[in-house]
Amino acid sequence: MKANETKVEDFLSSNKTQFVIPVYQRNYDWSTGQCKQLLDDILEVGTNKKMNAHFIGSIVYVHDDVYTASRIKELTVIDGQQRLTTLTLIYLVLHRLAKELKDEVLVNEISETYLINKFAPEEEKLKLRPTENNDKALKYLLRSDANEDFPDFSKLIDNFNYFKGRITEENHQFVLEGLSKLMFVEISLDREKDAPQRIFESLNSTGLELSQADLIRNYILMGLNRRDQNKIYQNYWEVIEKLAKDEALNVSRVSDYIRDFLTFENKKIPNKGKVYIEFKAKYPTTTIDELENNLTCIKGLVKHYNKLINPKNETDKDIKLQLEYINRLEINVVFPFLMKVYDDYVSSIIDKPTFIKLLDLIQSFTWRRFILGLPTNALNKIFMSLYEKVESGNYLYSIQKSLLQRSGVQRFPKNAEVIDALKVKDVYNIKSKNKIYLLERLENYENIERVAIEGNPDITIEHIFPQNPDPKWKIELGNDEYGFIKDNYLNTIGNLTLSGNNGKLGNKPFRDKRDLEGAGYKDSRLWMNKYLSSLDKWDRTEIEKRFNLISARVLKIWEYPEIEIETNGDNGELNIFEADDPKHKKLEYAIFFDQKLEVTQVAKLYMEVFKQLFELQPETFFTSDLGERISLTKNPTEKGLRQPVPINDTYFIEANIDNMGKFERIKQALTIFDLEDELSIKYAENT
């Protein structure tokens, strides 16, 4: 490794040199804000005669003694391409401005010093050779007659236009002066001696904002020769990048896709910040053939992932509708399972009706749980291994059976508890997507013509008994009834409806809302208003009657599977959140992180749980109040612990707590760690 402080203009003016951005580098993505900051710095140093230099970071490259046929030296840039590309854009703007000012000396100086290798053949002329899409944009900008529109979106062109708007005849000399003072550290690596991949990882760990996908791409491609890099990138990684993208938001989801793929493969969900580490462990560097085999598997499911995150790409309208519903629920945790089910559908292992029933089943399971407020993190464990339960001869039944056999916080809620929870649930203040999902599915059940609610400005959600009622409501209902509805039913589904005329209905008394010509409930064609159209009053009794109608429809839409299953039998295991008071009780055993703990005393369980949690993520004990709750300390005597027990070689916690207190602290810790479904216990008999 060689490192030198270098002037930017000296580096860029290197003779017969081409700076190559390899395919494994992330795309150019500097924001306008970053461009503004750089140009502001350049102008500041350019106008300040007392400032002799301004440092802008480092450029790291590998020189493999690669030369083109015309003896152009190629430097492969592994860090600093964003700055290098942005500086090239600034020189391009100055070049364009010099032409407009007819300053031929400056035109030639910029062109031949910073932008092109003058005597090189056309394909080697650019000093900066970015990846394919950026290369097209850069060549477009270099053409002197670049008046035609560039056909695709390009950050290069966006940022070029930003600089073009700020660099003028009045300030361009200051920009040139500022550029001449820019410095960076030039780091040259030898591939054989310096392990560029490890250096790249080290650079990333010091603060460069690379995604997990960036790190994985570099890991896959950096060690390959140029020919294999291009082959692997074009045949595999480019396809993954193209398909694992949220097209509505224009956001890459490659990191999420790889995480979901690894979840399916390993039956363990990687931490979002450790996907790269898990990927390296799963796929150590191997031969090119093994690499292609691995990438073939990864690439195989991405086309289904594309439709899960972009339902519009599904051509079958029935499947597309179900995918849209799942997308609205934002239950991405089901993707590892659904990607494989989707693949089975496309491969004709299951037919379309079965696939749709499975998509419906997933919604029923997750939506019923949402109504009850069951912890969403329990879904992680369920769906990461659910595909293992598939029986090829009884595909749908096997999945239904697996979900129905779950208990505790993982259970499939039954009809009675769904109705009880929904009756009093504040539906109005849940997430907008969830609220619209509920109302749209209720409205469209068995409708021939579907009513679109999401994104429809003509339909709004309305309180029948208003949030700010007209005084006549209290007169008509009486104080007790008025107060009861306001306190108990105001935001529940029984009191909510859909309206195209919410502004007109407003806070009016019920009969006025019902009879308003052209806008009232009587004239509405919506199912949600059908019951209201024939009523003379709106009180507690009518709210409950209407809720009964709605709840009957809820149970039909989000069905509980009516199948006969073999029960696993009650083995006495309970999630700790559902266990009885442990006072005067002993344990037979516990299960934590799927491992059986042979503990018979709550005190032993208490120690073991906190030992494992502290080993798993010690920082959480200090960034939350958990450490304080359990009296975590290095100095038990000084802290005044009456019964200190060690949880590692350094730290102690207080154990002089009754069993109920120990249970409460364990549950608090599991909640903080989002691990509510990871600890089950079995009480010993006769205790």
C-alpha cells in the first residue's frame, strides 16, 4: 500500500490514465445537498487567498498493471468514486461554460487535462470510465451538441444541471481557483499484497454509508478478474438489482431481498446490519462455478420478490389484488415464505385457486392477530420456517394445520376473541393503510363492481356519531347515552362509515345526515351505509346492531380455517407472558431460543435468561433502563446488592426478588429485546 497527499488536479491530470469504476461499485448517487456542500467548499477556498488547501478525503484504487492496447493505464477505483465523478461533472460544466464564453484556451486545458486522453481511441478517451449506465450519461454530457433529451433518469445529469445553474461567468474563476487547492490522500493498493476487500470493509466501518447489498456485491465481484466480474454482474447481480427494487419509490430493496433469502435458507433472520456477515458465512469465497451455482439460486426467487413489492407487475388481476392487499398490510415478514410459494405456483406445483387461498390465509392470520394486538415479532419465527411444514399432497391443508396448531402469542385467533377485540378497538387511529384496507375489504366483499378507496379523493372515512357533535346530539340521546358512545364507541368500526360527502354531513344530527339530498345515507350506494339508510336514530343499540352485521362480514372475509386437525396435545408449555403467577411454584423446564433449559427454580431461569441476553446484546442494558431495573453493576457491595449473582465475569445483578418480580423483569427484558415469543416454561406438576 502506498499513500500520498495529492492535489486533485494533479491526480486527474495524470497522463494516459483511465480511472475505472468497476461493476461491483454502487451506482453514483450523490444528492443535491452533497453537491451543494462540495461546491460551497470549493468557492470558499477559491475566494479566500489565505487558504492554501482544502482536504476532501481519500481516493483508493488498485493498479493491476493493466494497460489497454494503446497503453492507457487503468486504475480501478474501490473508494472515492462519488467524489471523483462529482469533480468530473464540475469540470464538465466549466468546459461547457468556457465554450459559451469562447475561451478556447480554457476549453482545451480542461478537456485535455481533466476529461479525456486526447490521443486515445474513442472507447478509451474518457479519463473517468464509470459503470455502463453512468458511462452513457457521461458521454451524453461530453457531446458538444448535447441538446437532445437523455432517455433515462440519471443522477449524473441531475447533478450536472445543478452545477450548471450555479457556476457562472462571474464565479467560474473562483471555482477554478478552488479546484486547484483541493487535496486528498491517494492510496494505491497491490491486489496480491494488500487484500483490497478487507481494506474496503475497513473503510466502510469508519463511516461510509454503504448498504449491506453494496458490501455483498463487492464481496462477490472484487476478487474476480475483469472478464469474470462483467460476466457475473451482467448475468446475475444486475438482474437482482433490477428486480429487487421498489418501483413506486425508486428505492433499491436488494439488502432486504438478500435478508429474506437468507432467512428462508437458514431459518434464522439476520440482523439488518449483519446481512453481509451472514452472507459471507453462508457463501465463503469459492470457485467461479460454485459462485454461479449460488447466485443462480439467489437469482431464482427475485422475480417473485419483485411482484411482492410491486404488485402491479403481476398480470393476473385476481392474484394482483391479493398482493396489493398484502402490500398494504406491510407484512414483509411473510416474504421468505411467500417467495417460495410463489415459485411453486409459477412451477405449477400448486394451481391458481390454491395460491389465492394461501394469500387469503396469510391475510386472515395476520389481520386477526392485528385486531387482537398480538406481538408482530412473533410472526418472524412463524414464517421463516413455515415452508418446511408444506406437504406436497396436502399443500393448503398442511399450512392451515401448521398455523392452527400454534398457541400463545403465536396463535391463530378464533372468531369469538376477534369479535370481542374488534368491538372496542380504536380503528380510526390505526395506520391509514390498515384502516383503508379494513374498510375497502368490508365494502367490496362479494361486490361485482369493486369500489376503490385507497387514493380515491371522492370517498372519505366518516364518523356517524361525530367527533365534535352538534349540541342536538346530546339532546336527542341524553347525557348518559351521549357520554357512553363518546367514551366507548366513537372510533370503533361500528361508528365508522364511508362517505363521498363528509364535509356536507359534518357534525349534523343523525336524521339530517341520513336525509341530506344527494349526499345522505339514504342516497348512498355503499354497503357501509345500507343499514344506516333505514334508521331513525343512532344510539348505542344501533351501533351494536350494526357492529354485529359488520363482524359477521369480517369473519367471512378473514376466515378461520374450518378443518379437522390433529392437536399436538397440551404438554403444559406456556409462553411466559401467559403463565400463571409463579408464586410457590417450581418449573419442570423452560425453552429459550428453541433450547431446552433444565431449570427447576425460577431463580435459575432468571439468571440464565439474563446471562444469554447480556451475551447477545450487552449494549441494550445500558441504552435502555433495563440495567437499572435489574440492578446491573460491576460493584455489588458498593451498589448495595443483597444477593448478587454473576451474569458474566464482570457484571452482577440482584437476585433477592420474589418469583413474581423475577417474572416481571424477564418479561420487561423480552419486550425491550422484541423477543416476547422466545421463552416458554412448563410448571412442575403438583406445584
